[in-house]
Amino acid sequence: MLTLPRKLLFAIEAVLDIAYHSSDRPVRSGEIAERQSIPRRYLEQVLQHLVRAEILAGVRGPRGGYRLARERRLISLGAIVRVVQGIDADAEPEHLTSDLGRHVVEPLWRDLNTEWMSKLDAITIDTLVREARTKGIGKDDDPPIDFTI
């Protein structure tokens, strides 16, 4: 099974958390870190990159936090992946030096990457929010059930 980088998983969870728990006030990074068990040092870095990419909007001040910068139906997982890939883009990619590597393995890997990104571009944050609601995942700010008659 292909393993995903933790930073990518944290980014997806953070954007989904913000979409799922959004209300009239921004979602604070501490709330996200607590709900998703994401270390704050990773979370803050990822959130800032998502703000720069205009996936999230940062709100400053004592009641500050993060909101989606656009409608959740317009934010794809592919867009989030590209932001996270850009964080570590300084690392020089490995290139294969053998003929088999250059002419067989690298083209295969490029094709798989194209397919993978195409599938991720088709999945939106809205899709994931609806799936979470379908599965009955609760929200912290849901009003308590009142059984008063």
C-alpha cells in the first residue's frame, strides 16, 4: 500500500475540519490540533501554506482563526496535495540513471501520478463533508439534545 506523507494527511484533515466545523466564527488552529490530534508545529506550517494558496483565509485577532477561502465544492484534494508538495519542493527529485529506469519506470510513475491527481481533483471537500455527515460524525458545536416536554 502506498503511504501518504503525514504532512499531506494533516493538511487534508485540517481543511476538512475547518469545513466541517465552520460557523459564524473562524476555526482556531488549537481546536483543529486537538480534534484531529495533529501536532501544532506541523499544523501551523501547513495552514500558512494553505492561506498563501488561497484555499484558507486567516482571520487575525482574539477571535481569529481560519475559514475556507472559497466554497468547499471548489476545493479539491488535488489542490491540497499540490500545496503540500510545494512545501518540500526544494528537495531535488530523484532521477533514475539506467535505461530501464528512464524509459520504463519513470514514464510508468508519471502516468500513475497523472491518474492519481486526476482522481484527487475530482474529490472535493464538500464530498468529504457530506460523507462525514452521512456517517453520523458529530460536531463539537452541535446543540445538546433537549428532552424537555
